[in-house]
Amino acid sequence: MADPRGKRPVIAVIDDDANLRRTVAALLSESGFEAVPLADGAAFHARGPEPGVDLALIDLRLANENGLDLAIALRRRHGLPIVMLTGRGDEADRIEGLETGADDYMMKPFNPRELIARIRAVLRRAGHPGMDAPNRDAERLIAFGGLRLDRDRRDLVDADGSEIALTNAEYRLLEYLVLNPGRVIPRPELMAELGADLSHYGDRTIDVLILRLRRKIEPVPSKPVHLQTRRGQGYFFVIGSAR
């Protein structure tokens, strides 16, 4: 990890597209980060055993290597938070990323402001100094079952104020559900909300996210109180009942 004392967070941008590296590096610099543009894993490893990086932003499909394998290696070796960039690949890529635990995913083309918000959220969850958000605004909190979703900080906390870690996809899905309680939400509607291209992404993407969310918000995940299934119709969110 980079030395956090008074320094801007250092973000490695690992992508074989030189134009994208330059664009993202400029965006990061304008947003208070220090960017380190790198073409591949070899360039990252060349920085040595102490790479001085706080987070790695990695393209899933690098020219000569698997970006997900690189992400797993960097996490194991350096303990780095990871944000993956992916094009509209097939469903298997997305599910593999969800199941192997990348901190977050962004699909190209991405909204610059959203990319910065996600990087800040991942760094905050990783405990990086200086990433604390302003005090919570009660009007922007949505409470259910002893939990509170903060739409400004994009996080979920329990009754003690401890954060329950969510990936961005989990957060976006949960936010949409809590904003639409008491009605059946069809699976295609959820996938459209997440930005999934229905011609490329299948039902299992939502299944993985629903399973992971239930493990985090339900007292007994196999008997959900809040995130309920309506067989053959979709999902139904209930606000209320203690955790």
C-alpha cells in the first residue's frame, strides 16, 4: 500500500488501450488521485515488491493475459483493493468476477463521475485515510429491519453503525429494491436497472447477486424476510421487521 500520510491515493490503471489509460489517468488526476498508467501485469510487477499503489483498476480482457487472474494475484501478493473494467463480454466473465470477489466492476463505456464514486467507495471500505464521506443525512437514509441504506455514501450499515460491505452491483440492486418496496419486480427490470444487455447476460447474474444480498441482509438467508421471491414473476421487497 502507498504511504497514506498526506498523500493522494495512488491508482494503478492497468489496460492495454493507451487512449483509455490516458483518459482515465487524466480523470483520476482531476479528481484528487495520483494515476499510474500501466499496459499490463509485467509493468506493474516491474515496480518491485513495494509498488506504492492503493488500488488497481484492471481491464478484464488484457491483450496477453487474463485480467481477473492478474487481479487475484495482486490481491494475494499486495492486499490491494481491485476494481475491474469490462466490456460487454459473455455472462461467464461477469459471474466469475462476482464469485471470485473483485471489489467492484464497471462496464465500458462508463460514466466518469460514477467511476470516481466507486473508487472512493472501495477505498473507504478498505480503510484508506481521507476517504470518509460527510456526516450521514437522515433524509437520505432508508431503514429496513434494523439496517440503513445511505444513498449519499452508497453503503449499508447495521444498527451499531458498522458498515456491511457491498460491491457496487449489490448496492445498486439493493437500492433499486428498497426504492420499490411492496411490488413484484420482474427479473428483466432488475437486469435493465443494472445496465445488463439482455442479449448477452442471462438469469444467473441476478441469481448470484440475490444470493449474496440475502447473506448480508437476512437473519436467515434461506428464509428471506425482506428480499422475497415470487416464483415465475420476480422479486418482492418488504421494508419492516427486525433484523
